[in-house]
Amino acid sequence: MEHEDYIDLRHYFGVVRRRFWVLVVIILAATVTSGVISLYFLEPAYQASTTLMVVKKESPLTDYTSLLLNRNLVKTYGEIAKSRTVTERVVRDLGLGIRPEDLQSRIDVNMVRDTEIIRLNVTSPLPKEAAVTANALAVAFIQRVGGIMKVENVEVIDPAVEPVRPVRPRPLLNVAVAAVLGVFTGFGLIFLLEYLDNTIKTAEDVGRYLELPVLATIPSIDVKLEAKRRRPPGAEAAAQNAQAHAAG
């Protein structure tokens, strides 16, 4: 049984080796295509973040009940930050020229676990616009919370700053992912081609597919190389001299 497994494993290695060029072509095509698309066709996106905190201003000492209340409010405030009323105000105040729904798709609200901290992330094709929009969103959000809750209990910890590098696309990551996908695709294509190929190439194929014993094999011979090898020493030089005399 172990011998059969070894033969099968060797057969699979032989299949990959015979069509290794397929794997190379697929990987190169995937990585080059991914790199070109990432560098020249995908629009860069910049992300700016502003950090807010839910606090209680009535007392400098925060008891445990107030702490739990603030943490529960964080989830509610996260939904308010992406509400249509807030995004409409930001679009109107900044004159962004986009719909509130489009701005909502650019906003990502993260609640830091077990804290009263809310992080508002805004993505934009322009770095300055991303920072300005994030700060305007924080202002509109705080005012909206004050109007609803009748209390000012949200403060800005860190305002958004203009990002230096885009968050996407990531050419190196895209190329790495494309290379991995190319490996799987290449192996799949290799074994698919092997499955569709019903020709017999080796003596092992005769025994595997036809279940016939192999009595003998005829080796492949390079006729020109064999004739050159059997030519006596000096014969080639003599032939060249004869051609030179004939030409003279």
C-alpha cells in the first residue's frame, strides 16, 4: 500500500513538472495584472479619523452606574453619527456635492470595546477632504446628540488630521493575494489538463490505464547527435577541408 502511495505521489509530481510552465504563466499573469490595476486603474482612497468620548460633566467623579450608562449610549451614538440628518448637514455645510447616502457609505463608526470612546472614520479620494469631513461630522454629531438627549456629554479627544498615505489600494497586498490565487488556479488548471489528456506518454501510463504488462521500451534517439557521435575522429575536419578545396 505504501509503495502504491509512493507511485501515485511521484505521478502527481511528474504531472506538475511536465506542465510547470502553466503554473508560472498563471502566477505571472495574475501578479502583473493585479499590480497594473492597483497602480493605474484603482482610485486611491484616504481615511481620516476623529476620536470622541462620552463623558458626564455633572460631576468630576464618575460612579459605576454612570460608566455603564455611558458605555450603553456609545452604541446608540454610533447609529446617530451615520444618520441621514447628520450626513445631510455635513454635505450642506461643506458643499460636498454628493448625496447623504454616498457620505454614509464613506463613514465607518468604531466603538472601542469596554470604553466610552467612539472613533469616526471618513474615507475620501482627497486627503484634505477626508480630514475636513471627519471634523465636520464630529461637530454635527455632537450637536445632534445634544438636541436629542438634551445634554452635552460628548467631547472630541483627537480631531482628524490630513492623512499622508492612502488606505487603498495596497499594491503589495493585492499582488501577494493575486500570487496565492494564481498558485491555486495554476495547480487546478494543471490537473484539469492532465484529466482531459487521454494520450499515453510513458510506460507507466500503459500499466496504469491499459492494465497491460510492459515487455520492453524503445528509447528516444537523436539521429543527428548519434551520427555525429559515431563519426570517426578527424572526419569533420576532413569534410571541411574538402569543401574548402572544392570552393577554391
